[in-house]
Amino acid sequence: SPQTEELTASVVQDKVPEAPDPPVKVVVRIRPAKGLGIGDTSVSKVSNNSLSVAERNYTFDSVFDSDSTQGDVYQLVGAPLVKDALSGYNTSILAYGQTGSGKTYTMWGPPSAMVEGPSVSGLQGIVPRIFQNLFSEIQKEQGNSDGKMINYQCRCSFLEVYDEKIGDLLDPTQRDLEIKDDAKNGFYVENLTEEYVTCYEDVTQILIKESSSKCFGSSKISRISLVDLAGFERNVLDDASRQHVKEGKYIKKSTSQLGRLVNILAEGSHSGKSEEVPYRSSRVTHLLRESFGGNAKLSIICTISPDNKSSSETVSTLRFGLRAKLMKNEPVVNVI
Ligand code: ADP
């Protein structure tokens, strides 16, 4: 498998080899304790990579305290991903946590930050920052090209899984798309709209023009998957309204299948063949197939609420994160 580069800043002494980036990076972000009085929280950050919940310590790759900024999280989780994607890795970031723990805030930012356009304010989340940095990295690389021009084409698709159906958010008329996963054509969502990215239109226009006129250099295909999972907590299931019960059932299916998948990959009780890993047990796990194996770099952000009444969900989120950390991320059979 390709060599990985050391992506987090560290003090490196002469001759000390750089530690490779872990295949699965798991970080925890603690949401601010808005309005909670002292004594209402049993969550505290212990060090840069550990926290304590109800007097038990948990260690991850990094722990972001409630006063961490969007920029802090981006630097550690988002920025390395852009570099990896440009090196040809399939890269993914998954936000996992109970409803209200800060998944959407972390991935997108608050709604006010979304209308600000291309400039990155303090509050924009990982997704807008990745778009901006992807294009500026590409521009930088093309500016530095030593005669060898690498051409990039960036296409963007945007989907949601609801009721175990895949809906195309760029074409709302397409509400039940199929995942194709075959030896001949590889892995893709059939008929999913893929648009050349227009967020930074001038940049993409240049890239597209370049790629049709000068076509040499390596052709790497990589995918960046940014996933905001649905909350998994029981109260969704307990809601009296029918729709919520139904939603809860599907949410439960995808998160429990995700948990099962992570357990199997953590136990390493499979031979690495994609057929033996139950990716097809739900739409979400199936869609994540390329994020969990083979040429993949995966980061999981576990978001937690610091209040006491969330502590069982918090512990369950942290346990998911710990199991995910044990995943072997073995190569899947290359079907392309
Ligand atoms: P989720 O997507 O997990 O359901 P949200 O991202 O919608 O949760 O967060 C719930 C609320 O908490 C929102 O009002 C959000 O703006 C706020 N929030 C979450 N994380 C943070 C944070 N790190 N800093 C400030 N506000 C936050």
C-alpha cells in the first residue's frame, strides 16, 4: 500500500522516523455546555488526546475541548484529508454522535456561516473549508509544476439516505437510487448527479479547460466523502409521532449496521475480502464501503454533549469511537 506521510505537526528529532498517520483517525469534540450550571457536566478534557466521563478515562487521537475553534478541528482533521485526496487516497470524514451534539455544526458550521461565500470566516465548518483548500492546494501545485502538469477534475455529488432510500440532493426528482458495486464498473451510485464543482467557479473553469488541452501526468482518482450521520439515540425511537417511529427504525438500522460493520472490522475476523464484510446490510454501510477499506483514509469525529443526561449516549459514542480505532482497514478486493 502507498506510503503515508506524517500529517500532524510534531517535534521531530534528527533520525527519529516519522510516525505514519493512523489508517483510522478518531477524534472527539465536546460541545459547549451552553447554559449548564457547574455540576451538570461529568465530561472533561484530561489532555490533548484524552477525556474523562463519569471518572473514567478514554483516549483517542485527539480531544477537542468545548472552546476549540472550527479552525482547530479543520487543521487536524480536514487539512490532512485534502493532501491525502490529492495523493490519490479515498478519504472520508464521518461525524458520529447523538442529535444536538454538534455534528452539523462541525461539518458545515452554523447557518449564518453558510451564506458567507468563499471566504472562510471563523465559523465555517469542515465542508466549506475543504472545498476552499482543495482548490487553493490545486492552484499551488499547478503553480509549482516542474514541467509535469497534473490535471485535476473535481466533481461533486450530494446525497442523503432516508428510509433506506438514496436521494439525490442535486436532483430532487431522484429519490431512490441504486448502488452499483460490480467487478466491471466498480463502485458507484447509479444516475447520481455529478457536477463539476462550481463553488469556486473561476478555478474549476480553468482546470476543466486545462484537462482537455493538456492531458499527461498521472491519473489518480480519489474520492472525498463527507458524512453527517443521523443521530442514533433512543429518544428518536420513543417519539410518539408515527413518522418519527418510522424514521427511528431506519436510523436504528443504519447505525446498528454501522456498529456491526465496525465491530467486524475491529475484530479482524474476516480475510479482507469485501464479500465477507456485511457492507450491504444497509445503505449507509454500503455507501461507506470505499471509506473503510483499500486505498482509504478515514477520520471519525465523535461529537458529544457534556450534560449529565446525555451521559449514556456519550459513553456509547465514545465506545463506537474506540472500536472504530481498532479497525484494521484491510484492503478490499479491488473491483475496478
Ligand atoms: P447535531 O448535528 O449533532 O444534531 P448540531 O450541529 O445541530 O447537532 O448542534 C446543536 C446545537 O449546538 C446547534 O445550535 C449548534 O449551533 C450548537 N453547537 C454545536 N456544537 C457547537 C460548538 N462547537 N460551538 C458552538 N455551538 C455549537
